[in-house]
Amino acid sequence: MTELHIEKLVYGGDGLARENGHVVLTPFVLPGETVQAEVTRAKNDLARGKLLNVVSPAPQRIEPRCPYFTRCGGCHYQHANYEYQLEQKKAILLEVLRRTGGIEYTEEIAVIAAEPWQYRNRVQLHIAAGKIGYFEGGSHALVGINHCPIASPKLSECIATLAREVARIRPFEATLELFTNENAVQFNLRDRVPPQFIALLRTLGVTTPIQYGGLRVSRDTFFQVNRFLTDKLVDAALGGSSGQWAMDLYAGAGLFTLPLARRFERVTAVDDSASASRDLEHNASAAGIMNLQTHQATVDAHLLAVTETPDLIVADPPRTGIGKLGVKELARIRAQGLTIVSCDPATLARDLKGLILAGYKMGEVMLIDLFPQTAHFETVAKLRL
């Protein structure tokens, strides 16, 4: 057992301490705390700590709401009050921009937040040995649950029913995705399962697309998970933008595309998912939008073929970010306005570094807390030439 003094939180949810010159990363701690931990898995100058006891707690430490916290791998920050979670996320964003991107951002970062519980409109659950739940952090050990405090009430109702009924069906293994709006539940299941389980799912939900705020979203189409902050995310990304031509990269079902089409004379939307492209075309037609071109293609392939310059490009990439080729092509195309909506600050900082070297200048940066109680957050970064 080792006593550690926690210096700060780092991206991913761990607290950083030092022991004999080695960095030790320990989960479920807060800056300023003294803790006792079991230090293991040393690698080069990095080690991991398993929290055993909090000797001197930070004043921001609170009692977690969820009985599965620290065992389930979903949440990282339930032991901190919510205002402090937001402060720490902003500090982490600034540090990642500086360390990874070499960006010393000195302007104020606006933080946009909402209800920090019961916000998720989709969850991925695992089933094994008569239990349903989430994997432990960093492992495939299943933590059985019967509710989830960050899932919407409708999803938590489904989880409770599934937890009760799965125990009555012969053991099987599967991964299940559940999606919900205020009225319906959609499920996605690709594993072979007992017929009783299929019948159970059909009493809870449907496989057909459901609507999120007027957008049809199929099972294989990406959509943001926070049911309270979708409109605010769109407002943060688009602001008062308008003009002749906008391009929406990684467009999905049209969360940004449709509002862009109401602000610009024409819009080009790009996504490599067939499901997303179908949903986007359906949503545009249902909204009576005629000034939209959709392209089912990778963003890299599409950018390579662009020969004109849009007024604005909006990019909402996955965690891997835009990447080297995409950044190179964006620098070549040179849209006057470029907005990146990122779910990973490290890949965002990497992409921003390349764009700044190519002549773009940092504008407004906003942190949208789409994932309360977890280490994750969304960032909107606006750049101009």
C-alpha cells in the first residue's frame, strides 16, 4: 500500500500522482486528496494505482448516487459535485490543447451543461450468466445492474425488466443496444439468442427507426446521446452563420445539416454510412428541404474531389478525429469558416495544430457537457482564416 498526493485529473478520468519520479494514475480520486492505493503495472515511468482509502478528501467529494459506481466502467466522476466536474473538464481541455496541440488558448471557454442525470437516450448492454449490465473498466468482467442513473427513465425501466427476465432464460451471451426518445424504444441485436429473449425485446421496443426531435434515426446511424443538449449543441456549432454554401462532414442523420440548409443557399452533406445517408435523405424530404446534396463517401475521398471553396465547413468526426489527410485537404480548400465538433480533445488538439500551421486562427471554443458523471465531453472549436 502506497500513500499518494493527487496533483490533478487527466483526460480519461484518472488522478495523477508521483511516486519516486514515476507517474501514477489512479481512478476515483480528486485533486488535492491524499489517498492510499495499491500501485501496480508499472510501465516505463508510468504506473497505475488501485484506490484503497481516501485519507484526506477534497471538499468537492460527495457520495456517489449509483450503487455500481467504481465497479461499472461507465462513469468516472460521480464522487465529485457537478460544478466541480465542469471546472475540471475545462482545465483538462486547456491542458490537452496546450500539451498535444501546442495551443495556448487564453480566451474564456463557455461551458454548456444541463441536467446531469437521466440524460442518455441510448445504452449498450452486455448479457452473460443470467445477468445484464456493463463491463468493468478495462475488462470484460460483467457488472450486473437493474437500473442506470444516467440513462433516461424509459431506458432504466427497460433495464429493470430485462434484468428480471434474463435470469429466467437459459444462460446466453449477447450485446444489446437500446435507443429511446420520449415515446418509443428501439433495439439493436446482432447475436443469436433464445427465442424467449427476442419475444421479450419485442414487448419493450421495435427495430424500426424512431424519431429524435423530428429526425428519423435508424439502428446503425450515429446520433448524439444526450437528450437534453441536442438543440444547444446545434446552436453552439452554428451560431448565427449563414451564406451561400456550407458543407457538413460526418453528417449522420442531419443534426447539423438541416439547420444549415435553412441558413445557406445550398448545403453538401457527407457520410460514409449507408444507414445515415438514407436517414438524412428521408429527413430532408420530410422537412421540405430542396437545397441539399448528399454524398455517401468517406470524408477523405470527398475532400480530395472538392475544387471550390465553401463559406463554412462543419465537421463532427468520430473519436479518431479528422486525421492527417483530412486536415491537409481542409487546408487546401480554405473555407473562410471551419467548425469542428469533437468528442475527443486529444485528436481535436492534433487536428487543430495542423490547421493552425496551415494558416487558420483559433476563434471561439465551447465545452458542451454531453456526458455528465463521465470523463468525456464535447468541444466546439471555431476557426477562421
